[in-house]
Amino acid sequence: MSIDKDTQHGRDTHEQDLTYENEQSTVTIPLKEYDSLRDQSKYITDATLIATIDKIEFFVKELRKHIVRKL
């Protein structure tokens, strides 16, 4: 099986890349909104990641029950 490089990867990809080549855009937001977004980046908000962290915490607590420290 051979893949036609001109239509699959070559020409189509090149033409698509050219459409983005001259795109330049700047988004302007108020300073308060920027500060708010910047503060939000300090916290974990993804529900899946939070659930994973909670599960890790649970397993760590379970493991601590089996630790015996000799003095």
C-alpha cells in the first residue's frame, strides 16, 4: 500500500500551513481579568486530577497504617 504524499501529507498540509502563515492576532483584556486568570493558574481545577490526588491521599493514609517505626 502506498500513500499519495501530495494529497495526504504534502500539498494539503502545506496549503493549510499557508493559511495560518500570515495570521497575527492580539487579544486585549482588562488588567483585573488578567490578574484573576493569573491567580487561577495557581490552583488545580481539573476534576479528574483532583480525584486522582484524593485517591493518592487515601492510599498514602492506608500505607501509613502499616508503618512500624522502631525507636
